[in-house]
Amino acid sequence: MKKALLAAAAVVALPVMAQAQSPQPGIYIGAEGGLNWLLNTNIAGVNVSPQTGWAVGGVIGYDFVGPRVEIEGVYRQNGTNLWIPGAAANTQVGQLGILANLLYDFMPGSVITPYIGAGAGIGFVDSNSSLGSTVFAYQGIVGVSWNVDTNFRVNLDGRYYGTSNPTINTAWGSQSWSNNNFSVMLGLQFKFGSAPAAPPPPAPAVAPPSYMVFFDWDRSNLSAQALNTIKQAAQAYKTKGNARITATGHTDTSGSEQYNMALSLRRANA
């Protein structure tokens, strides 16, 4: 029963051990994309109900194993019912955000790693100018990662993305509006650097000390030299504190097998 329990424990432990990783600090790059929902807003007096849109971007960062810092660029676009002829925001709203993010990975050595983060930077939102309306951008991130190995990582996160109010010129003058978004993003990242070095080989096993006692021919009594050898063995045992002792008796080939077996036993007992 005990052996069966030990075997079961070993089987259970193997998948857990397989999940352990040894992440290393390093630079990473990645690509990401997903869905974007621009929340209802009012632009130039028009109640805008945006359609479900899309988002795509890229990132470069540095992983400190736990904390991460990165620069991210993401373009979002949503179709709308807005009709302002000549404006870039006509029938759609496109926006580019370039943000610096600070993130934190929980359990970075696990295969599955939850994380949180926040970012701030600059945004460009469609308006009447070629660059769009330049605004302050910010976001909050909650996600989970699958660490495929020490180099590849797959992220799935949800994020709130917002900006200060962008503006657009109309016949009634410059109009500002609120810009709030929710996104679901799937990303793939690659971390540069080699896998961690293999652990050093285990130290060679130390052979236990052995002590040999010699007997006179056809004798099993201990001589003074033999007693001194046994004393050395006893001292080694006291120094170590514990030991497994094996005593073996031998004879030469003279005499019968039965007699030699009995003599060997007497010598081992001695």
C-alpha cells in the first residue's frame, strides 16, 4: 500500500514539476490584435452609437521577471453613424495610441501567469487635420499569459482605454467629445536570450569507508591488529553519528564447503 501511495504521489508531482520554469530577464517584442468597443458618445451634437471595431498593434519591452516595462502602439477603429462630410471621423472613428506601460506578472515562473498593468502616453484621434486630434491617452490592463517556453508567450487581456476629450471642427465651431473604449486583445511575444544554463551535475557519490580484518589460518579469534582495526571503524562511526554496517566473513578454499561456511560465519560474528 505504501509503495502504491508513493507511486501515486510521483505521478501527481510530475505535471507540477513540468510546469515550473526558470524565466530570465530580457528584451521582448510582440504583436497583438482584437476587438474594440467605443462607448456611446455625442460628437458635434450627434448621438453616436459605434459598431464593434477592431484593434491591432505592437509592443517592445523589458521583462524584469515580475515587473515589465514596455512601449506599445495600438490602432483602433470603429464604424459610426456620424455624418460630417470632409472630416476624417466621417462614418468611423480611428485612433492611434502610443503608450508606456508598467505591468506586473504574478507567478512569473508558472506556465499560466496572471498580470495587471497601466499605461499612459499620447493619442491621435480622427478629426479634420492630417494628424487628427492630439490627446492624452491612458489605459488599465488585466490579463493572463501562457508561457509556452522561456522565449514565447501568449497573452489574453481586457483593457480600458481612454483619452482626454478630442475635438473636431464643424459648422458650429470646434466640438469636443468623450472617448472611452474597452478592448479584448490577444498577443504573441518573443523574448530574446538563450535558455538558462543547465544545473551542474550532481557530486559523485562518496564510497563508504571499509575496514578489513585478517584472521590466522583456521581461526576466528581477533588478533591485536584486528582489534585495532575495529577500534578505527568504531571511531569513524562515532564521528559520523550514524552508519549502515555490513560484516562479511571469508575463508580460503581449503576445507570442505560446509566447514568453510561455518568458519566464515564465526569470523563475521567475531
